[in-house]
Amino acid sequence: MVRAIILVKSPKKLIAARLKKISCVSDSFPTSGQFDAIAVIDVKELVEIKEAATQIQKISGVERTETMVEVQ
């Protein structure tokens, strides 16, 4: 299992709720600071994280993302 955190910049108020609709997002919540929401991604293969990030970037209102992969 591979876990990643994707930080999302978006002025949309309900962006965290939209992130939860993506199947590999195990958790999502709004944050304060430079980014507006965080999506926790749990997948089987590393390549799936890129696919999840691409899906998030296609959400209307998402300005940018930053992905951090858990290292064990």
C-alpha cells in the first residue's frame, strides 16, 4: 500500500467534499494557510498517485496541487 498527501489550492469553499468523491481518497479536510484542503490518498501502486493527482487537478476551481508521498 502506498500513501500520499495531496495539498490543494482552491478558492472553492466545498473543495474538501469534492475531493472525497474520488475513489482513492481515504480522507479529505479543509485547512488554513497556503493550501485550502488536504486529500489523503491510499493506493496499491505508486503510479496511481499520479492518476489521483490528475483527477484532482481536473476539478473545477483547483488552482494547483502539491503531492507528498509517504516514505517508509
